[in-house]
Amino acid sequence: MSAPSPKKIATIRLLTKKRVAVTGLLIVWLILTVAQWRMFRGGIGGSPAETTIAFGLINLNIVVILLLLFLSLRNVAKLIVERKRGVMGAHLKTKLVLAFLATTVIPTTLLFLASASFLSLSVDRWFSQRVDQALKNAIDVARSYYGSEERQVAWAGRALADRLESETQANPGEKEVTELLRPELASLEIHHVSLVQKGAGKISVNGDKAPAPAPVDAESAEIRSAFAQGTANSLIVQAPEGNYLRSITPVMREGKVAAVLLVDRYMPVWTLRRLEEIRNGFEEYKQTELLKKPIKGSYILPLLFVSILITFAAIWFGFYLARTITEPIGALADATHRIAVGDLDFELQVSTGDEMGKLVQAFNLMTRDLRESRAHVEAAQETLRGTNAELDARRIYMETVLERITAGVVGTDPSGVITAINHSAVKLLGISGEAEGLSYKKVLSEEVRKIVEDVFAEKRKEKADVVQKQVVLPGEVSGRTVMAHLTTLRGDGGAILGHVLVLNDLTDLVRAQKAQAWREVARRVAHEIKNPLTPIQLSAQRLRRRYGELLETPDGEVLDESTRTIITQVDGLKYMVNEFSRFAKLPESKPAPASFNPVVEEVVSLYRTPHPDIEFDVKLAEDLPTIEIDVEQVKRALVNLMDNAVSALEEVDKPRIEVTTGHDPEREVIRLTVADNGHGLTSSAKEKLFEPYFSTKKSGTGLGLAIVKTIMEDHRGYVRAVDNPPRGTRFVLEFPLPGAEA
């Protein structure tokens, strides 16, 4: 906190001295006025010494008033000079002084005139004949009031006693008495009722919102008298909050006093003393009537001095209040400007302890808080920037992970609205367009939606937070075998936050398992069949050589036909066995850098001459990047595809085979397509097309496409069959480039 300047300290000291002087004058004036009022109160017709002192006090009051007038005029002159110099706050000081004058001089003058007239009239009325008669009448009214109250309470006691005699049995219970008497208390203006019964104790009933009851002494003389004589009486009973007018009424049964009923009506304490006070006031009134004129002067003269004091005090207080307001406001205005330009390293000096001082303290506290807040904000901003950077990095990492993993991941809220989904899930579920923010029921096809709902139903059935189920996705993703893992996310309180559906594509794994099983079958079949084929073929050939002469005779036709059939079928079996052997144990792939287009041209050229009726449309992309492949295996795969295409074009008008190559930079693959305009494939055939021993041809072994798939798997590539509109089938082979992720 900055120390105040010497000039400011001197100003504060001067203002303190002025404040002390003015306060001293006001105290002296107040003492003189009180003394003067006390003297005048006893009358002015006293001794000469008392008269001299009275006039001396008046002169001193006049001197004090003149001093106050001088100080006020001096402050007014200073205010005029400040206005001319444009000192900050001068206009506010002027407004405050004028406001205090307007709100004090006029009301004070009017109040003095009205008060003086009122005092004069009031004093005259105090000693009028009407007041004298009124005091006498007041005594009579008080006595009449108590007589009326006593009669009412006695009548109420008798009425309640009659009800008890007629409507209750001897010694009634508290509940019966309460239910009978309480409804009557309000209408009778009774606050408390007590029933004292012989040998049965006391029963008390209090009215609604009644003051504290007066004590009831069952052994008091009044109650014993009522029991003994059977007469009613009344008395005044004192209570903590006032007095009660009590009526004691006997309750008769069979001519005897069975109980005594005490009925209390609350009477304020002052009512009992009113009669005595009125009597004393009347006597004092007669004595005071002799001092009528001195009393008027003793009240009007101090009122005049007070009015003058109020006027000058208002002027002085206006200057004081304006100064206490404008100076801190000026300091606050300068400080606000400093804050506006970013300067927070200062505090204002607190010179008062009033609201303005509290305002300055609050301003200093605000400045200190702003200074600390700015430091905290800067630190928080730095921390927030680091946190945001970390969160962004994590978010990018998670998004990258979700996009890179092969499993499909779908996140939903409890209502089924998709909150997150990766590319694999979009592909597996066949979603087109934006999916996030929409319900999965709206973005999925009907068939896929039913499968997903079955997974949710399985979870509800098992009543578990984690469930998995193997499903087959239909439609455009027909034939994809998927393991669906559904997990429910819960918060700390067990509330469901959402669901995560993870889809693992098992299609390739299932196919690989089937292919491996078929390879084992092929290996055993080849082993078991190959061994007896050679002896059979050799035996048939020996028969032809040994009985060659008989083959030309009529009887030898049967032998010739039989041995030829044996040799031909054995050759066919050997071919099939060799195919089994090649499928069961394909040579290990040995990829090496090679140009892709020449391999394709070499294979296609083998089919142009043998099949002149087929139109070959070859479209090879230029500038394909170098790829690492096993050339011989790729040739073999392409040969199998070309053979299938040629077979599919039998009995087709204008047969046509289209072979294209292309480069997909985004997926980092080289794409080879072989399309025909044959009869096409059914959906069920597409599902089993690459399985061993499945063939749509009558003479096929069903191993060609299985070998193609195995070769593509060795190259970390993919092969798929799709429709070739308007008719036919298109085989698509994708070979990943070196360094690309499979």
C-alpha cells in the first residue's frame, strides 16, 4: 500500500481541526440551550440573579450561532471558488448543500411555526374548562367500566355453570368439560375457565390465543366460601402478563355445591391503575395551571434555537458529507482509469470508516482480487493450454486408433443415439452418410437393425453388462461373419452412461479355417488315391501290350474299350489328385519387386488366340508404382480367373471380358479387376464362392478360386466378387503396396 503524501496529511489534519472546532461549538450551544430551557421552565418571574443568568445564556447562544454562520459562509465562499476553478466534485458539493438546505430550512421553518402555534394552542387547551370536566368524567367512566366488566364476567360464569349442571353428570372428565366449554369462550370474551370439583381435582380450559392464565388455588378463602355458602363473588387476580377479572360461581347438583367454576377475563395492568392516575393527574393539573405563560415561553424559545441549529448544522453537514463523498469518488475515478489501462499495482488510502471508507476498502480488495485473479488466470490459461493440448493429443490418438483398428466400434448413449463410430463399423454395417447424432435405428438397414437389436435383446436376457454373439451381416455386406461384443458403460452410481458395440470381422478367419480343413482333406485324399492309380494304369497298359493281337479281333473290342476307359479315367484321377496336391501344399510365396502391367498382359495374351470369339477389353493404368509380388503365383491366380470368365461366357451372345488395373493412393493398393458379361452369380453362390470344392461348373473341381484366395492372402491382399451391371460378375483383387498396412 502506497504511503500518503505530506500535502494530503496536512489536509487531513486541517479538516480534523475544523471538525473538532465545529463539534465543540455545537456541544457548547447545546449545553447553553438546555440550561436556558431549564431556567425558563420554572418561570421568568424569579429573582434578579436568575433573570440576569437567563439573558446571559441567550446572548451566548447568539454568539455561538454567529460563529456557526461565519463558518458556513466561509465554506460557501470556498465552494464558489472551487466551482470557478473546475475542481472535481464542486458541482456535487453544491447539489448536496442545496439539497440539505432545501430539505432542512423550509421544513424547519414550517415546523417551527406550526409547532409554536400548536404549543400555544395546546397549552391553552390544557387548562380549559373542558379538560377539567373531562378529568372528572374520566373517574366516573373508569368506575362504570369496571362495574360493567364485573357484571359481564359474573353472567358468563352463571351461564357456563348452568350448562355444566344441565349437560354433564357428576364429576365430569377433562375432555367432556373442554368440549362443552371451549366453543363458548370466544363469544363470551372469556380467556380461561377452571372447574374445581370436590375430590376430583381441577380442570382448566384456555381460550384461543389467550395470555398466560392466572394461578388457581383450590384452597383459597374465596373458593372455600363458595363451597360452603353456595354464593358467587368476583375479584381481581394478578398474572404474569396482566390482571384477570375472576368470577367464582358454584355448580349445584341436587341442591348441593358439587363444584366451583372460575371464569377469568384478561384485564391489562394499566386499567387497574387508571383511576389512581386520573385522580393524581387532576390535582397536578390544578397546580400547573398557575404557570401557563412561563410554560409557553420555556417550550417556544428552545424550539427557536433548535430550528436555527438545524439550519446551520445542515449547511455544515452538507459540506462535510460532500467532501467525504467527492474526495473518495475522485480517487476512485482516477483508480478506475488506471485499472482500465491495465495498472493493478496500487491501493487507495482509506481515510474514513464509513460506507465510503468501506467502498474504498472494497475497491482495494477488488483491485487485489483482480491482481491475484489475473495471476491465477494467466497460470490457469497456461495450465488450460497444456491440458487442451494433452486432451487434443489424446483425442487425436483415440480417433486414430479407432480409425486404424480393423474392428468396428460403435458408441451410443442410453437411448441408442450414436455418439462415436469408426470407418470399420461404417463399412461392416453398410452405413451411408453421417451417422453420429442419429439413432442407430434410423441409419441401419432393416435387416442389420434386427441383428443389432437381437444382440441388445441377448444382453437383456442374460442381465449382464457384457455380452458377445456371433452373427452374419446380410445385405451389401452379405456373408460377413462377425463377432459382436456389446458392453454397457455405467457411472459411479450405477447409472447407464451408454453402450459400446465392438464388431470383429471373423469372415477371413472362418474361411481360412475352412480352407485349412479342406487342405487337410485334399492332402489325405491325394495320398490315398495316388498310390493305387499307377499300378492300375500300368496293369491296363500291360494288358494291351500282352493281348495286343486280340484287340483287332471282334472279341477284342470289349478288351480294347475297357483298357482305354481305365487308362483315361486314371489320367483324370491323376489330374484331380495333382490339383488336390497343389491346393494342399501351394509353394511358398516369394515376393520380389516387379511391374504389374506386364504380368497382366502376358496372361491375357494367352487367351486371345484360343478364343477369337471373345472380346478382350484391356485397360491398364499408366505409371503404376512398383509392387512386390510372386510373379508366378499372380499369373496362376489370373489364369484361374480368366478360366472362370471364359467358362461363364458359354452360350452368351457377344461375349466380353474386361481386364483393368488401377492405383488407389488413399488405400495404398493396386487394384486388378476381371469382369465378364456372363450369367452372373446368385447371392448364395457369392457366399461360398471362395470355399474349396464349391463350383458352379459341372466339370469343375472347385479349387480354382480357393487357390486365388490363398495366393491373395499370401500377398496380404483381398479378393471379392461383385455384380457387373447390367449382367455378369466382376472379380476385384487388391494388392497392397510395399510399406502399406494390410
